[in-house]
Amino acid sequence: MSQFLERYKSFTGSAAKISLLNAISSAPATAIDINGRVELVKLILEDLKESTKLDPDVVLPTLVALKTLGRNSLASDIISQIEHLQTLHTLALPSGEVPKESLRCIANALLLVEAGRGNWVSIGGAESCCQILERETSPDYVFLCARVLFLSTVHQTPFIIHAVESLGAVAILANKLDGLLVDLQASRPMSKEAMIDALKYAFNLLLQYPRMKHASTAAETGNDTTTPPQSNGTAPKHVMGELWDEKFAVMLPSLLHLFNCLPQTTGSPLAPPLTHVIHALLNIPIAPYANIWFPPEGPPLSSGSQTLQKVRRSLSSRSQPQSRATTPPSPGPATEALRRAYDLLDATLAYFTPGEPDDIEVRAKCKREDVALDDVGPPLALLLGNMVRENETARGQMKQWLLPSDLDRSQPLEKRADVLGRCLRMMASVYFPKFKDSIGEMMFALCNSDANIMGAQLGYGNIAGFLFNKGIMAPPPPPKDTPGTSKSGNDDISDDPDINPITGAKYRPGPDPLEGMTDEEKEREAEKLFVLFDRLERMGMAVNPVRQAQQQGKLEEMP
């Protein structure tokens, strides 16, 4: 049995016990066998039940030791039992270092033991975390509460309904995100980690609450009118962002401000917490809140302005979370969020795929930087697609940036060294299928979700694979000067007959192969061609076109 276990049983003095607990906390994982680890955890938890009888100086190192021992899943199984979570719950309620260390123990246990999450919710622990999150402002406290709440809401649970409808979770989160941006810009410790987990918690609420409310309504009415049943007769599956509840509108100004203002902290333009902001925004519809996504031109609204405060009060009358003295402004110019998304896509493609996306160096760079490009890229492209699909102003603005009317089409579009060229090259990628499809959807939305417009703008050769995967078998648009065809009247389809419908670029006439040849040289080349046709005809592989034309009377003797 572990020497630590025997010593823990025998020590009674506070000083000796603190020294032993510090040794346990700093010991390597292999220093304590699994049986000794489990027994130590049980003894420590029994002592913590009587925490009021312990020397106050002993409680904190005891929790630190428990946190260290709990990094093993078997030890966390013990911590995750209801009676032991109740002990830690009691210790977590006040303010100070002991409650924070207790929350760390809880967070580690819930991360390793999924069953413990239900136990934690059942004893009121998640509700307490909501209250602590509202009360505390320090980033480390926000991080711990947000981490526990994130783990508690990964799956659908009645607590999600309770948090949104009764605990003011949405308004609390909006307020905390505003404050965390100030903390992050001031480089306060733990502010980045706190924002990441607060955004994860926000994402869970945005995703799960509307689904749960929709399922409840569908069960009461006996039908689901949003999505038709699947072909096998099973219940419909809703994609992210399809369902929505207006209670979350209070969060939109804060999320947009984070999206517009978060500084880049790594080499990659897309990294947490920005990626988590994008995930959250994907759950929020654009058309009903166009005045927030794309506010009218004029002085920027601040998150403390009367307009946005009125929105927040009307949607979260239950909660009045404490706010900081300084709150950041909300989005300003009408296209700020759109421009930010466009610039991020441009920067991401330029950073990772300046040339061919399937080049081996691209995958090597992603591996070096530990970036899964096929995971971080698609949400951004989908967000841009949502913006241009649901808002005509955004669509027109992005067309000016990406597909202006005076676009230089003298070279193949996919060879361009700008964002358009990189997007088209990505649409042909083999190694990044999700990013390829999401960019295709973005371009499709930009072209009014019309395959003919998309083909005319980008060239059918660049989009044929995407359209095939969508089940659209549209042929390339016919040349505008073809007899029997009429102009579409659509400004997005060019009337320039010099544009190749396959490439989207202007026709590039090649050099005349006969240029510079004398008449004698031309005759010799023609004789070679006639000889080749004769050979093919004798072999039964082809008919000499000259002989066939003579027999059909299509050739006349020159006088």
C-alpha cells in the first residue's frame, strides 16, 4: 500500500499534515498506486465532510491534494458520487481560494466522469454555479463556473430550461462576455480561458434550449412542422441554427462585438476564443435581427446604449447582473461584421493555402501548428454564407469585394492570387472536404443560390463538382451570342461573348500554327495528314474525311 496512505492515516498535527498534502500534490502520478490513490481520495473526502472541524489552514492544501489525485478516472469516480459532490458543493459556495479549489476538483471530476454531471445537477450544483457566475467578476472564478456549467449542459437536461427561463443565464453570460473582453485586452490572467469556456457554455444553451422547447411543443401538438420526417420514418434531425428562441437575442450584441474586436493571439487567424464566437453566432438567425447584425450607418451603438439596454431588459427581465464600470461598444458600421468575416477568410486561406490546398506542405503546416483546417475553416465560411443568403445588403457588398463587375478575367479565375482564386482552388480540394463544401455553399449563396448565375460568374468547370454533390445537374450557361437563346436580364450573368462559360475567364486565342510557314511547308504538312488518314482508313479505325467529302460532292475542283 502507498506510503502516502499510511502516513496520511497516522498524521494528526496540522503542520505535518500540510507537509504531507503538499508532497501528495507534487508527487508524480506513478508514485501512488491506483489502490492507494482511491483509498486516499476516500479518506480526504471523509475529512472534508467535517471541514468545520479542520484547521482552516489545512482545508486548502487538502483540496489541492484531492484535485491532484482526482486526475485519475477511478479516483474521479469516487469524487463524482452524490455524497461527495455535496461536500464539495458546500465548500464552493462562499468566496475565496477554498471555494475556487473546490470548483477545480468538481470540474476535473465532471470532465472525466460523465455520470457525475447528472449527480451535480441533481444536488443543485449547477444552479449554484449560475449564482456564483453572476456574483463573481474575476476571470479565474468565471472560468471555473463556466467550465462546470459547460460540462453540465453538454446533453439536454431540464436544468437548461431552468437556467434560461428562471436563472437569467443568457443575460448573465452576455454581461460576462462584455467584461471578459476588457480583461482579455488588459492581458489579465485566465481571461482567455474564461472566455473560451463561457462561449462553450453559451453554445450549449443556444443549441439545446431551442431544440428542447421545439420538442416539447411538437409533443404537445403531435407534429413537427419545421422539418419533414426522414425517409426511414424516424424523427427529424435539426441542423445547427435551424431552431431559435428570441430569449437569446440579448446575447447577439456581445457576441458580435467579440467577433469584431478579439485580438489575434496566435499565428493562425482562426483560434480560440474567436472560433467559439463563430460557433455561437451560427446558431443566431440573421434576417430577424438585421438591424443588430448590420446596424444602420451612423454613430456606433454601445452595449450600454438605451437601444440595446432596452432589448436586454425586455428579454431578460428576471436577471439584473452586475456590470463593470466600463463596457465595450457594440458593432458599428453596417458591414463591420461582414468585413471582419471576409478578412478572416482571406487571411486564413492566405496563411494556410496560398497555393494549391492539396500541396503536402499545407498539411505539414497544419500539423506543425496543431490546426485542423477542415474543422476551423468551415464554420467561418458557413457564417459568411448565412450573412449573404439572409441579407441582400450584405450580399451586394460581398459581391463588390469578391466578384466586382470589373473583375479582371484575363486569366483563369482559379489561378488568381487573391481570395477568389484561393476559394476556387479550395473548392477542388481532396484533403479538406468540409472546407471545400462550406466555401461552395458560401459562393452559391453569393450567387443568389442560382446555379446558372454561379456558372456564369465562376465558370462551370470550377463549380461542376460542387453542383453535382448538391444534386444540381445544370449545364454550362450557353454563349450569349448563340442563335435561339435569349438574354436572362440578370445583371449577374455577363453579356460579354468573350467570356468562356467553362472557365469564367475571357477566351485567350492561341497562336496560329500556320503562321510563319511557307506554302511548300503547308503542303508537306497536309500530305502527312492525308497519309495518316489513309492508314487509319485501311485499318478500319476511321474514314478519310477528305475522301468522304469528295464522295458526297462537298468539294469542288479549283479552276
